[in-house]
Amino acid sequence: MMRRAVLLVARREFIERGRSKAFLISTAFTLVLIAAIVVVPTLIGGDDGTTWTLGSVGVIDGDMVSDIDALSGQDVTVVGASFDTVGAAEAALEDGDVDLVVVAGKEILTVEHTSQTLIALTTFTLESRARLDRMRELGLSQTEISELNSPTYATRTIGDVSVGPSANELIAVMGTVLLFISIITYGQWVLTGVVEEKQSRVIEVVLGAIEPRHLLAGKVLGIGGLALIQLIALLGEGFILVSAFDLVDLPATSLGAAGVIILWFILGFALYATAYAAAGSLVDRMEDAQNAAFPLTLVLMAGYFIASFSFDTDNPILRAASLFPLFSPMAMPLRQARGDATPVEIIFAVAFMVAAIWFVIRLAGRIYTGAALRTGGKVKAREAWNSPDR
């Protein structure tokens, strides 16, 4: 009987909320927004990189352009253009047809907007070639030239080298943002749903047929199912777009990172949505609902900010937050994605979370039972706890 009652309430919440314009519009808007964030910069920015056109007057070593191109990096292409006179080269430079002009044996011509990197690379290449020619004129052998050109100092980097966030870290960051928004949004749905039922006295009819705790469980389960479907859809869209546009090299473990986000959403939503329902049962006016839920929202925001400001380091605050049930849904996915969380820490975090959910369900269930049928103003948690209706 208990299971059937919970599933009936969950089915009602799932269908009614799923058909609502708010859910459909928010889902469609978020899908379009994610697509725009991923696709638009790619289409606008393109992937052609930068092209520098190097003009020359007189006889220039044909390998010079190739050498500068090799030094400029993967995102830059250097091409050459020859001119018969200095005047023609200057005109092309002023018109923007070339970025820099080399006059053989004399000078380098530039304009105000000429890249300083291009100037430095061209100067280095020309001086290196002039020095090499001078060494050959002096009769030095190739071995002697190589020894003279060998670097005097070697570069050694100490400490940890930052290589940028991995694909799994990016998934964890974006997933944490979605998780935070989903818990806040759908937790508010649970909150307002309880208040609306109290205002309309529908709850009196419903509680005539089922137990209050069954109604509470059904609400959390039904709305949580909708939130989970939306979260999976958003994560799936992100994977498809990133793969289609080849924006990030997704490793085989990326699905595991997404699975971690889903796991912590389920645990986090179960904890917070139950607490939101209890908060909603303490008031019977929508104006008071946000005030009743404000402490929960504040705690959620604190967990989110701890995770956000600890993105690039595994500090003691983040480690402690990842084990604290109220902050775990925000902090632990990031630590897992970076590989900072040990298996023991993950097991303890999940165990603490499950224990906290059990405690909050018991606590919220008693408050909800004692306050659900009480109208006429705000009910204190202590009064609901001691209510004879529970």
C-alpha cells in the first residue's frame, strides 16, 4: 500500500509538471542556450588561425619564410610576397597587403599595427642567417659552427606544470553548474507545490487518502524524475555537440565523469528537495515560502562557491566540504574528476550522504506531517515537531 501510494503521487507530479509550460519552456530554452554557447563561438571564430604576409625586396634566401613559419607556431601561417622596388613594397605595406617588408641587406619595414612577434622572429632569423654566413666566410667548419650555435643555458622547469583543465574537469565544472541550478530550480518546485496545495486546501483531500510521509516521498520522487531527465538531456546534448564540432578530445572516462554528476545529483536532490518540502509545509502563503527556504538556498550557494573558487587546487577546505553532506554534491564531483579524491574518501562521502538523507527524511517527514494540515499563518518547526497530528 505504501509503495503504491508513493508511486501514484510520483506519477501525478511527473505528468502534471512535465506537461507544464514552465518545464517545457525552461528545457527548450536551456537546450538552445547550451547549443548557442557551444556552436556560435565555433562558427564565428573559425579555425583558420592567423596568416602573416612577409614582403621582400631584392634577393632573399628562399628558406627565410619557411624558417619564420616554423618558429611562429601551429596557429600562424607565414607566406611570402616579392616586390621589384622599395616603393611598391611600401605601398603594399601601407595598404595592408603585407604585414612586414624585408629589404635585402638594408632594413626591415613595418607599420604601427605590425605584430611585434613577427618583427622579433624576422629579426632573429635574419641575424642568425647573417651570422652563419659570416662564420662560413671566416672558414669555420660545420662542427665549429654547430658548437658556437649550441645553447649556453638549458631551461629546466621546477614544480608542478599546469597543462590546463582536462576534459573530465570541464565536464565536472559544467555538470556542477547544472547540478546547482537543477537542485535550486526543482527544489523550489517542491517548495511551491506544497504551499499551493496548502493554500487551495487540496492537501486536506489528498491526506484523507494517504499518509503525509507518502505524499512527501511521492512529490520528491516525481519532481526529481523530471529534473533527472532534464539533466541527462543537457549532458547528452553537450557530449553530442562537443564531439560533432571536435572542440575537446573526450577520453573514454568522460561518460564516467558524467555518471558521477548524475549520482551526486540524485543524492543531493533527495537531501535538499526533502528539506524544501518540509520548509514549504511550515507556511501557507507564497510570500513566505522564499523566506522559509532561504537558509537552504544559502547553504547550497555556499557549497557551490567553495567548489567554484577551488577549481584549480585541492585545498583542505574543498576536501572537508566534499565529505560534508550539505556540500558534497558540489565539491566531490570536481575532486573525483581531477583524481584528487581517494576511493576511501568517495565511499565515506557517499555513506555520509546516505545517512544524512535518511536523517533529513525522518526529520522532514515528521515536520511535514505535523504542519501540512495547519493553516492560518507560519508554523514554527518546533510546533510542527510536537504537533499531535503527526
